[in-house]
Amino acid sequence: MADNTHEGARVAVIMGSSSDWETMKEACRMLDRFAIVYTKEVISAHRTPGRMAEFAHQARGQGIGVIIAGAGGAAHLPGMVAAQTTLPVIGVPVKSHALSGVDSLLSIVQMPAGIPVATTAIGASGATNAGLLAASILSINDSRLAQALDDYRAELARSVEASNAQLV
Ligand code: RP5
């Protein structure tokens, strides 16, 4: 899973366990679609806290602009990374076995004032939207990305219009 060496990476996708990859690959799929270079790595707030701190402190200096952090259960990774960097952090609640991801969602979303984490929906939709939100943030200073996001929205609208033909 460690793939943290990409030259020119603008987004870092991290997750608490390799078991989160099935969900988090949807964020990577979106980043690939928009040709955004990214790194991906398993970093656990609980099992590898030292690596988490090192990553958070180094990310901005390494050229990363947005961090996407997915975790499940007692999902401390997004918040603890956000506590150690001023880069935007997008938290993705991974669906857990015991509580269907409600635990993950509440762990990520209920941040104390002062340390923001942008929290998405639980699961694959949230991971997809995390990739899109990262693209939106980067599009502030990137006209190619802004155009690509416009094109994506137009494509979504066309797919909804096309779905009308199925209402027979
Ligand atoms: C969290 O614990 C991870 O983000 C994962 O969602 C959950 C379970 O991890 P594993 O026991 O599958 O490694 O830290």
C-alpha cells in the first residue's frame, strides 16, 4: 500500500488500515480521473502514531495541498492529522462492521473548534466526494481542473437526462 514517493503529488490519500482500501480507492479513482498526482499510504493513528505525526508535519513541505484521510470505528486519524498541519484535511468515515460507520462518522465530524476536518458521507460515496472536493480545492488556482470539474458536472446532468428514457 505504501506509495508515498510520487514526484509532484498534490494530494495525499491516507487510511487507517489496508481494510479501508476498498472504500478509499474510490477517492483515488476520482483523483485519477482528474489527472491529479497523489500518494497513498496506510497510516494508523493508533498503531503507527509516530508515522502519523511525521507525515502530518512533512506534508506541506513536500508539496501536498490536500490530505484525504479515511478511517473506521474509533476514527481518530483525520482529526489527529489535522491537529498537526494547517493543510485542508478531508475525513472519510469508513463503514465499520459493528456500527455501520456511524461510529466513524461521529468520531470524524465532531471536531473541537479550532481544528477543522471536512467530513464526507460514510463509505464509497464519501470517498468519491473526497476526491472531488480535493479537486475543487485545487481548482482555485488551476484553470484546467476548474474546466474539468465543469465538464464532469455537465456529464452528470447528461446521465440524469438519459436516465429519463428508462422510465418506461
Ligand atoms: C481503523 O480500524 C481503521 O481505519 C479501520 O477502519 C478499522 C479496522 O482496522 P483493521 O482491524 O481492519 O486493520 O483504525
